[in-house]
Amino acid sequence: MAKHKIIWSHKAEIKLYEILEFYADRNKNKSYSAKLYQRLNKELKLLLKQPDLGLNSETESVRGLIVDNYVLFYEIENKLTTIHTIWDCRQNRKDLRIK
């Protein structure tokens, strides 16, 4: 039986890096960034167990997993979950581009 796997799109990796770097620069240390990264990974482990955990989005077949002030937009195809982007909910919604 194939194991469920999560992959990050290039766009999602860049967004994650930008978010973690923002907090590291703002706080002058990486403590909060590390905690946020751990929290995201914890929620992604839950997603592996329950792939339909997130909420439906406006984009067909894309779901959104809410983690604190962020939404991880992902799509499931067979046993592969692709994280398309990570969105800070405090930003202007009209700037959101999922794919």
C-alpha cells in the first residue's frame, strides 16, 4: 500500500521561507519562526492521516488547512498532497493566488 505523501510547490516553499524570515528579522531571533515551522509540520502530519481535514476553497479540488493566522492551500491527487501556497489571512484577500 502506497504511503500518503506531501510535497510543496515552488511558490509555497518561497512563501514559507518569506514568512519565517520575516519573523526572524522582526524578532531578531529565530525562536518564533522555529515554533511556527513546528506548528505547521504538526498540522501537516494530521493532514497525512486525514487528507480531507481542510475546508473547501473557491478553487475546485483545492482545500485550505487553517493554522493560526495562515491557510495552507492544498490539493490531493491519489496519495499525493500538493501544498500550492501558504496565505497569511491578515493580507488583502483580492491578492490571493492559489495556483
